[in-house]
Amino acid sequence: MNQPPSDPPDPAADAEPRSWLSPALRAQLPFYVGVLLLTLVGITLAWVRHIELGIPWFPGAERPVWLVEARVDFIATGSPVLASLDLPSQPPGFRIVSEQATSPGYGFAIVDEQGNRRGEWSKRSADGPQTLFYKVQFVPVRPGEDNDVPAGDQPTPRARPVFWEEPEATAAEQLIAAAYARSSTPESLTRELIKLLAPETADQNAALLLAESDRATLLTRLLNSAEVPARLARGLALQDARRRQSLRTFVEVWADGRWLTFDPRTGQLGLPKDVLLWQRVGSSLLDVTGGLESDVRFAMLRQTVPALQLARADWQGAGLALFSLYQLPIEEQGMFRVLLLLPLGALVVAFMRIIVGVRTSGTFMPVLIAVAFLQTSLLPGLIAFVTVVGAGLLLRGYLSALNLLLVARIATLILIVIFITSAISVLGYHLGFNTGLTMSIFPTVILAWTIERMSILWEEEGAHEVMVQGGGSLLVAVLAYAIMQAPLASHLTFNFPELHLVVLALILLIGRYTGYRLSELRRFRAMADYE
């Protein structure tokens, strides 16, 4: 019995779903993912170190620093003296770098009274005019850095009790009622009260109260009477090279879990950028016991200091500071400054050999030569290197005639290299040059082995190949030296060692290159002309 013909199998039904990635790309995907991760980790760690420790990206970066001097003058009466000056503590927008007191014959101490810092000068007996100095350095905080106490960490203050006598009590009640009716928040209440106290809009009630008190103090009392915590704050307008300056008065109002600063004259919310809050707790600025006619004046000066120096001064307690190379002794830091430049030289060698196609004597001999050039400078180092290798090749030719074994030849070449470098050192000393004195940086054994390899290459390939590989080595060494001696390279490799992960990723990418080298393109020039 004939069976009906069956349908031909559908090849698409049994075929596996095709991937948009080719098999070759799928095989290389883990490699490229690893390279990407190395790059991201290196850049991320460097960025975190920059943000947390404040290390600048570029060498020589500077930051402005304000030097403020407070001068206290009074006339001592011959009795024991105790002078107490309110000192700044975490002023918004600024950070204290250093502080000191200059007071010959006086004892000085900084006393912390419930978060209020005060500097106290004391002396058993003093008579006549007295002058005390307090100097402090401030640096503006970086963008995005908030050195003020977070709102959640501050206890909620209470409004201070205020006592009014008649008829001031009635005038204060009417002013508060008028401002309260036109406001809904502590901020708006403060603005309305400032408008009512302005000279051009002040009514009889405001004029009565202003006759007994200044505007800032009166505004603070009115706000506290309205159950809004408020306090006086005094700030210093920073202007370069100014002397005998006094403090400006501001009013701070508690609202939404934080202190808001108002200018009692204009009603402007917020502290101007050029104003440094010196006093924030509302207590007296200066108290002098045992003296008369006390006064305090301020002088200021704008300076610039290296940003890295400021960053290192703030590293105490920072997490990444424990892994900083600055924790090492000075001698080891100098060693690592040179050692961390070697990956850059290795990157240059890998690029020149694999991508460009420059032939060198040895794989990483150019890196060692570039390191030597860092100590001797470029031109003297080139002259010294060519002299030592050239003289070694001439003497190596004589050693070939002696039919010495390899070990004996290398040992002899080491002694010859030492003699040549010693002669260069002595000659350079008598001629007034220090090039020879730094020749010890050249690896003597590597130089001897290079001379041996070049002499063998001379015998097998001829002088032309020696010139090609020797010239290629010097060319790559000069390029590596040009990168390694750049101040930016030294700064980044030492202060951000995690960036070497990015260098490693680049070397891995170069290592996977299998195309034509740039030096080989000239071989196909005839084909391009033929087309």
C-alpha cells in the first residue's frame, strides 16, 4: 500500500535561534567586558579619591586662602586680665585651615562652651594699652561640599523669652500681628517684619521700638516673641588687603529644621559668598575683665596655596587616605614616584612595537633607558648611552677573537661597562658636568647584555640591523621619556595609582591587535598606485 508522501522537513524548525553576535565576537566578549570593568573601576576609584580627599586632577593647582587677623585693643587697669573673644566654628562656605594667637606675656587657650568656641587671654597683672592678636586661615569649600552641621543633627531650638515694658509691649504686639496676618511661614514672617521696620515704611510702633534698639536686635526680639527661634549672627565681608574692618550683623531664623540667614537691612535671604560668619550663637563678641575701652578690629589678606597641600592637611580620618602612598617614608615615596611611571613606558613600548612596528633591542630595554633619562636629562643621557654602548661594541669585537665562553664574556662586559661609566663620571666632574655622576642609574647588567646582543646581531645580521634596532630603541626611549617626564604624568600616577588599571586595559587591547603595523603599509603602496 502506497504511503502518501510526507512533507519535507522544515530546516527553520530545527534551527537554533540565531544571535546577533558572531561566534568570534561571543568568544571575545568576556575579554572586552573585563577591559571595560578595569577602565570603569580605575576611573571610579580615582574620582572617589578626588572627591573624598580633594586631590586636584592637575599639578600646580592652587586654591584661595583667606588670612584673617583679629586685633583686640584695651587699656589694662593694673589688675588681673581676662579677655574672651568669640571665635568662628564651621562657618558656612568656609573651612578653618589653621589658627594661632600672638600675645606676648599672655596665656592663651581655646574654650568650647556648649559648641561656642572662645579664645581666652589671661595675665596676672597688666597696666596701660594692651594689644592681642588672633590669626586664622580659611579656605572656601569646594563646590558640592557642605561643611555646615546637617539639619537632622541639630537639636530644635526654642524661642527665647522676651520681656517688654509698656508701651513697647503694645507696639510689639501690633507689629507682630500685622506681619503675622500677611505671612504663613517663618521666612515670610521675617520678611514682613523687616518691611515694617524699614525707615521708609516704619509707622509709630516701629519708630517707638527702633528708638530703644537697633534694627537687627529688635527683629530678633520680635521673632522670639512670635515663638520663632531667632538669633544674631555677625559676619565679616572679605576684601583683599583691608584693615580695621568691623563685623556686619545678620539675623538667623530657625525654619524647616535649619537656620536661615537674613540681612535685616534688605531682607535678603542667604549669606553672600564674600561674607564669613564669625559669630553665630548670639553671645557677646568680646569680654574683657581688668581692662577698659576694649575694641576689636579685623584685617584680612587673600593668598593662594597649593591645592594638594590643603588636601593632605585634611586626610586624617579619610578612608582612602589609609591607602595613599604619602603614608610611606619619604625615601620610599621617591622610589615609587619613579616605579609608577614604568607602566606608562610599557604602554609606549607596546604601542610602538605592536601598532607602529618599530623594532627595538630587547622588549622593554627602552623603558629602562627612559628611566635613566629622567635622572640625567635627555641630551646628556643620549650622549652617555651611545658612548657606553659604542665603546662596549668595539671591545666586544676584541673579546670575540679570544673565543671566550658566554658567561665569561658577559662578566667581562660588566667590568668594562663599570670602567667606562667611572671614566665618564671622573671626566664629567673635572669638566663641571654632572652627567657622568648620574650614570649609575643605568642598569649595568642590562647594558652589558645589550652590548652582547648587539654584537651577536652584528655578526649574524650585519651593521644595518644593529643600527635599526639600536635606533628604534632610542626612538621609543625618547618617546617614553617625553611622556614620563611630564608633570601631569607624575602627578596622576602617584596620587591616583588606580589609574594604572586603565593603562592595563589599554595594554590588553593593544595586545589583541592582529592587523598590519603602520610601518608595513609602505609595502602595499605599489598596490594602491596600481589601482
